[in-house]
Amino acid sequence: MKNLHGISAFLESVNSGTFTVAAERLGVSTAAVSKNVAVLERQLGVRLFNRSTRRLSLTDEGQVFLDMAGSAVHLLEEAVAKMSQAQASPSGTVRISVGMSFGRRWVIPLLPGLAEKYPQLKLEVDLDNRPVDLLASGVDIAVRSGVVEPSNLVARRFCEQPLVLLASAGYLAEAGMPTTPEALIDHRCICMRWTDKPVSPWHFKDGHGSVVAITPRAQMVASDPDALLDLVLADVGIAQLALNVAWPYLRSGALKLVMADLHHPGEGEMVLYYPHRQHMARRVKVVVDELLTHFGQATDLHLTRADVLARL
């Protein structure tokens, strides 16, 4: 839009009756107001004011322009007011993408409270283990596991994600407890494969302190941690799972750690992503804040392998 200063000077001069009073209200000089109105008149090709030494009066063309410009400014003021109101009371749709297992355990239970606290929000949760392009897919927030890599997204790490190797008490009673990685060849192994990636290897310390990767001979493969958990609980075999998924069953004794002294999977982490730190819509900011607070207060999310070994 051309010459916003001229339009502003024109409207304030109409309301004030003189360039001098308009200048005081706009915080500029009288000469600046007069010049801006004159430039606007040249751009429009009409005279907007009849000028006298004591008062301004609108020409017929000035009255027509006032009617149209006034309506446009009113619409702009309404838009600003609505945005300010939205920032004060968040409203609109917030799309969250999260892995199926983590989403069911840690995100879905938070939604009823969020909906009650922010009744004008519409919350959409995509439970999907595949990577997501936030900018291309219109997702506002993503929660994923792994190691953060450089990107144009804001990444907020909120907990580590230790992995453990485990099996059910029933399976171990039947097949025995393996004591070396090589012994896994005689056991049924249940492995994870993320979408189209290869089966995830398991890592162990060898006798020299080095870490070796072993891809077990998988009898069953799944792409969701809850599916692996169901199979392990059904006495099918040995699987590697996140500690926060396995902990309730380890605590109850339904599941047992396998080769805890040799298993060395490294430390993953859980990360919350969103596209922009500056000028983030309030509807997104309040959900980000609520999620991070919720995750921070969930003690089971912050268990370490050392904690578990100490408690079992």
C-alpha cells in the first residue's frame, strides 16, 4: 500500500480540523503532516482539503476518499484487534505429530486438560512413526526420538531415552537367559524397523571395552514400540525397547532385563520441534509450553538405566 503516512496524516487531519493538532497527535511536525497530505493529493490527482488559515474543510473528492479510506482503516483496526485478542486468548487449530507409542502414553492423556483450559483451541494429533516435514505438511509441533541434527527448526530436548534389552519371565523360564551376545543366535529376537529403514542393530560391549553392533536374526519385526511390547509380553522372545515403555512391566516383574551388564545402546533423546521461535502464534506457544511442562513433570520419562538397576 502506497503512502501510508499520507493516509494517516489525512485521516488525523480530518479528525483534528487542523494540520497543527494532527501533528501533535501523530508526534511529528506540522510541516511533515502538510507535506504528507500534499504528496497524497498528487498521487490521487485530486485536492482533498480546502485550506484556510483557521480550519480545514473537505472537498467533495476528499469526502469520497474519507468514506473509502475510513472503511479500510476500520477493517485494519478490526484485524489488529482480533489478532491481539487471539494472542490473549489462544484459538485456532494446533497440529501435533508424534510417534504412536509415545503419543498414546504421554500426549493423548494431556489433551482433555488442554481442551478444558483452552476451549477455543482445536487440537489435531497425528500418531505416526514416520518423519514429518513440518513446513510442508502444516504441522505445528512434532515430537520425535533420536539425535538432533542441524535444521531450520527449533528443537527442544526434554528427556533422554535409554534403551533396554528385555524378555518376559515366561520366555526366559522356557528358553533360558542369554549371557553373551553370541548366545542370541539360539533365541527368538523381535526387532524394530522404522518405516523403510533396515532393522535396528543392538549394541554390546566386548571384552576389550569396545562397542560392537549386532543385527540379531529377527524372527519378528515391527515398526511400533507397542507392537514389540505386546509380543514380548506374549512370551515370544527378546526385544529392545525404550525404558519409559518397559518400566511398568519391569517394576511388576512381568519383564526382565537381559544382559544389562553388556548391553550398551548409547543414549537417545526425545525432542520437541516447532518451526519458529520468533512471532510464534500464541495457540502454538501455549501447547508447546504445556507439553514441555507435562514432560518435565513425568518422572518415568527421566529414569536412567542406573536408576532401574538400583531398583530391581
